[in-house]
Amino acid sequence: MSYSPLLEPAFRYASSVTRGDIQACEDVKLACQRFLDMVERKDAPYEFVPSKAEHILKFAKFCKHVKGADAGKTIELQPFQILFLAGIYGFRDKKDHSKRWVTDVILFVPRKSGKTTLASIIGLFELMFGDAGAEVFTLATSREQSSICFDSSKAMIEGMDKNLASKYVVFRNEIKKFGDSTSTYRALSRENRKTGDGKNPSCAMIDEAAQIIERSSIEVLHSGMGARKNPLRLYLTTASFTKDTKFFEDLSHFKSVLRNAAHDTFHWFGLLYSVDAGDQWSDPAVWGKANPMLGISVTTAHIQHMADEANNKPASLNEFLCKQLNIYVSANSAWVDRRYWDESEAKLPDDKPEATFVAFDLAHSRDLNAVCTLHRYGEEDLYAQFQFFMPEDSIDLIPNHYLPIYHQAVKSGILRLTPGNVTDLNEIEHFVTNQCSIHNVKEIGYDPYNAAALVANLFGLGLPVKKVGQGMAVLSNPSKTAEQLILKKGIKHDGNPFVGWQLSNCEVYTDVNGNVKVRKNEADPSAKVDGIIALIMALHCHLDNVFVNDSYGFRLF
């Protein structure tokens, strides 16, 4: 079947991807094949109506770029963008071609891939040609982010043909359709409390949806669409640092649909760009899989620069993986590359350590508690052991995507579940005192938060407890030491993935004086770093107790 010059690039792109002529990840290959199959199906309650898809493509030709070197030039949609729009607008109810079949859409792409351009076009099109009394909204985590698409649409109107521009009435914070006082196009955000409550959206464009943790802001808009004939919900986003979001649930569902692992109503459509599992992030040959605008709005030189920085500076790696290759990662400013930690796996030496330090980080009564036992064999030769405690009832509070990590930890023995819904501090006390009976423990570092009763008991037993404050002034030096030792592979361990996962959740904050503090990514409240904090506290004790070299009889400073 042949299609008009407007639609031909979409079909050529989809066919080229499925044949392997255009490099793409598995998700995009499956989406392209699904699009082609949907068009060919004769037994479905919908059908592909080319004229409906062509309508928005014709409209796009009236829109111009509003920023950058191409500002003022007519927007030339790329084949993947044409496919995206064709997938949304081309499929129609067989009994009523005025009713779109696709209602929920995902464009999952890295930065600088044309999300704002597409959203601006769609927003203006829906306001003008969508349901009567159209209500078009953009939603994001902040007013500034939410306004990006809205402001772009306003600028597009300014650059349009005057006859078409006159069909819009532009205000500072709202756009209306001329002659339809009930229509509106506005930016919403949780930040200014202007959410979708009480509204009847016809089109909701959720910008950077992967960063929106507050589920209700999305769900309220979606539930308000129930009375609409042609509701349209669009997720336009790059990957983020937490999977505990409404978007990630819907992303996972659509991936299951693409793999025939979930019932397909064909109301969902999307293009999900990333690299495949097993691809080397540093290999330029795979970057095109994640970046459909590579060579257009994104240059290979730019990605190469970012990759080089990520390779030389581990703190930049997660940012590169997330924003350039569209891979979900645990923290937005990785502390150290986990591979250095993973490559330091070793057995506990048979030799007796020169000294041992214990540190514990107690959390809320229902959360994870960590104890680190750090054995010192040399100034830069240490071995870390970990033990975690958590109430067994708290397992029910763990997000589904993290449950396998916890189950593995319990099975391996590194995580002990205590009966009930509150951590049994007696178990932790018994473990610490047992460590002191086995090893030559010089100091037991503790965070005073929630630790008063346990510390009092340990002190009463004559054990060397030491308060380790959690401020930057106290933890900056041991944090820097931890980073250096991990990179040098100076801290060995048994390789339990529960600790490795926590390391990957760590991000580093640096103040104006160069002091650092390791912390978890605040965007993911379910991510844990307690074991790594306990390790840093143990290193604080190590630094306060000078290593004595028995072989030479003098201290090393």
C-alpha cells in the first residue's frame, strides 16, 4: 500500500527499523512492528485513516522553530516524529472516524530529542481541532518546567501565518480558541497547587513524567478525562532516578504490551528509545539506538564529550546513562562507579587484623538498620563486613521493583528480619557485642539519632562507643577516604549485591569549600544507603586511630 508524501516517511522509518536498516533498540523495533501490524489488521474495531493523520502533519507545516539556530524556520518533522503523530491520530473507531482509538501515549527519549517541539504542536492542534471546549494542560514537577511547552506554543503562534494565528487568543498564562470561551490551554504544576482537580481535560501532556513522584497529580488529570470523546494523555519524558512513579508503572505496562505479555487494547502507543541490555555505554556504535535525533539536534561529538567525562569522573556516569542514553539509574550524581566496588570482592583473610572498628546506623523503628565491621590489615588494606536488620512487617512496605533485592538479602543472611513491626534493638546489641568478643574492636561508632538506649547498654558493658556526628565537617574526610579506597580497591568485601545496590544509590553533595557528604538520592525515598553510611562512620574511627605497623615498630602517619 502506498501513502501520501506526508505519511510515507513514517512507514519507511517503521519498515527500516524492523528490517534492521535503521539501528534501534528492542523496544523501538517492537513498537514499529506493532504499528505496521495495527495498520494491516482487518479484524480490529479500529482502522487506519490516513487523512486523519495527515491533518496534524499539515498543521505542523504552519509551525516554526522558536529557539536556536533554526528559529523562524518551518519545522521539518523527522520520520520518527511523523510515525509518532501517525500512531496517535491515524487509528480511528471503525464506526465513527471522528473518534481516535489511541488515548495513552509515551514518547520516551533522551534530552534534545524534540519532545517540546512535538508537545507544542500537539497542544495547539488539540486546542483548535480537538473536542469542543477543549482543555489542554501541561503538567510537570515545577511551574518553570511545566511552562516550557506552554511558552513554546505561545511563541509558535507568534510565528504562524496571521490567518491561523488569529484563531488563537493568547493571554499571559492561558491560550484560548477564538470564539470558544470554554476552551483553555494552560500549564499546571504541583508547585503552585494549580493541579487538575475539578477539571475536565481533553489533552494532558505530562512533561518529564519520570520525575513526578506524586502520583495523584497524574491520576487526577486522567480521571477527569472520563467524559471526553477523544481524551489524550501524553507522557513526554527522559529516564530518571526513581522507578517509584506512576509513569514507570505505565511504562512497564506498555513494555509488556509490546512483548505480548499483557492484554493489548491498542489504546496505547509509544516510542521508547534507549540502548539494549548488554550494550556498552561507552561504544559510539550504540548511541544512535537511544538518540533518534543524533546528527540533527544532538551531535556525536557532544555525546562523546559526555561519555569521556563519565569515564574519567565516576560522579558523571549516572547523569550520562540517564540523560544521554535514557537508562534508569539510582542516583543523579553517582558517588563512585560501582564496578570498582564489585571488582573488590574477596574472601576474608585468614590473618588476624591489626584492628577492627564497628559502626552502626540506626533508622526509624520500621526501617533498615545497618552495622559495618571494618577490619584493618594495613593503611589501605581493609575488609568490610555488613549486617542489616529490619522488622519483618516492613517487607510489605517495600516497592515491588525492589522486593527481589530484599528477598535476596534475606536469603543470603546479610539481612535479618526481626519479629513484629518494630526493630528489635536487642538483636543489634547482641550482634555488636558478639563482634567485640570475636575481634579486637577499638571503637564502635554510632549516629546518636535513635541510638540512646542501645549506646547506653553498650557503654554499660564497658565497650568503646564513640559518637560520630552526621554533619559535613565530621563525615567529609572519611567520605573522601572511602572514595579513594574504593577506587584503589583498598576495601575488600564478600560481594553481596545488597551492599552494591546501596552504593549505586549514593550521590555526593559538595559545598563551596570542597567538603563532601554522601547521601541517598532524595527523588527515590525507597533507595537505601545505610550500609555505606555505616562504612563511612567506621572509616572515621579508622582515621582517628593511627595504624601501627608491627613489622617495623613505628606508626605510619
